[in-house]
Amino acid sequence: MKPRDVTLAAIEGKAERVPFNPFIMHLAAAIDGLGYSNAYCKDARVLADAQVKCAKTYSIDHVNVSTDAYREASAWGVKIDFSGHTPVAETHLNIEDFDGVEEPDLNSACRVQDRVEAVRKLREISSNQCVIGWIEAPFAEICCLFGLMNVLKLARRPNWSELVQGLIARVFSVQLEFAMMQIEAGADIIGAGDSAVSQIGPKRYEEACLESTQKLFKEIRKHVPVLYHVCGDSSVVDKEGRDMLELVVSSGTSILDIDYQVNMTTAKEKIGSRVCLRGNTNTSILGNELFTATHVKKEITETIQAGKPDGRYMFSAGCEWPWEPLNLATRNLKVAGLLVRELGGY
């Protein structure tokens, strides 16, 4: 099976082997000797060429256009600071003034169009690869617009859920439009990052975010599968019995990308028959020089063995693959690729 076919088949548990799909961003730029913020994140062609080079060198089954969380936010008027190692928000919008902010025209939003062009370029030069487009999930997007702490401060108000729902409702159509632009450009899958949702817990997620996330994913899945990238510990069960893993699966995602804090064996047993899991070797081990190749092999082997049974699994680290120090990052990426191919056959 070609890389694209392997990745898509894994969603239904029908792949002939475990797909090797580490989440690569900074490392692709570093391998090519590129500045991340001012080259990789600003030029679709640079990104596409670097992704393809990395995928070919390390036999990765997908390429992706994720760079930073502020593509949509920049279209709304958030100013981005490119002076550091990764783009960050220089300003945020004011929650109280948001009703008066005009909905952006994505066709004239340069960072949005750059990502769409990256999808188009990847589809053109990498026809055998699975091309993953990217948006932010609803809660992540409002955190990008207003700042995480400002959104969390709303929790002091008794109507927090209604306030968050209202903010999400305003950005929904823009999120869907951005996803559709990437699908039309050739994306096989749309990834949706939720970098902060684990910080609000199951109750607030269920009350304020779940319905809109379900609605967004349902619309996207009419066209392509969805990959839901949830950072942090999404295995929390609160005192009322709300199970975060069960809730994020009920979002309707096709693939759930779980971070290293989640026990893969537990996740596989609990939800693995209903969703394709991706993950989740500990990134703090992969990026730490104190851990030898032997340690790394052990961790990766355990991840594969936990995720592989009964299919519906793709190998990745818990989050973005480390990129510094470069020689360590590439050594461990090579080790992972070899182990996935050695142990991942069905």
C-alpha cells in the first residue's frame, strides 16, 4: 500500500501495517537548515519542500501544513510576532468588543491563503503521501483570539459556558470555511488542534465546547476524515464520572491524537474500537540527551505494542516531534521509523 492508502486505511482498521505518522513541524525546517518563523511559517513552497524532504528521508507516511496556532486568528486581526523561534500572538482581541469585529474575508487573509497554498503544493509534489490540512478546534481558536488566560478568567462568571458558546458560535463559519478551502486544495484529512482543552476539565468541555466541536467535525467529515489533536492529559475522569476520553471521542473525530500523559493501553481498551488512535511516545524522552538509543527503542516499542492490536492505530510521539538537538531528534526519528516497520505489520 502507498503511504496515503496506509494512513487512510488505518482509520477503518484495514491497513497492512501501522502508519508512521510523527507530527513534524520545527524538525522539517531544521533538517533543511531553515529559519522556522521567518521562512517555514511564511512561505508555503518552503514548507512543502521541507515536509516532502523529511517524509522521503525518514519514510513518513504523511505530510502536514501545521505551523502555529494563529493562521485564523491573524485573519481576525490578531497581530503575530515572528521574532522568536515560533510565531506567537503579539496582541489579542478584546472579548467585550468582539461583537463589533467584522468577520474576515479569508480570500484576502495572507496567512490563511499561505496555508491553503501549502496544501495545494503538497498535493502537487507528493501525490503518494497523505496530506493533512490544519485548523484550530473551537476552544483553541477562541484562546488564540483572546488569550488563554482571558478565556479562563471568564470561568469566574456564573454564565461561563454561555459566554464561551457565544464566542465559538461567532468563529464557527470561518473555521469551517478555512477547512473547506484546504479540502478543495487537496487535503486528505483535516487536523484540528486543541492545545488547551485539557486544562478546563470534562465538565466545562462538555458544557461549553463539545456541541460546537461535534458540529464542526460533522461538517468536515462529509468530505474528509478529521484528526483531533488534544494536548495534555485527556484521560481525566472527574468526581461526577465525566470521562474526558469518552467526551473527546464523542466529538465525532476519525482519529484521536493523544498526548504522552494518556496511557495508550487504557485508551485502546476504552475507546480503540470506536476511533483510530495516534500517539504517543513521551516527547520528553525523545528530546532528552540523557536517554540512550536503548531507552528510546524501549519506549517506542512499548507504544507500538500498546497501540497496534486490532488496527485503528498510527504511530506518533505524544505531541510534536522534538527538533533540538538536531542530531538526537533525527537519530530518534530514524529509530522510530525502523521499529514501526519491524513491529507494525499485520
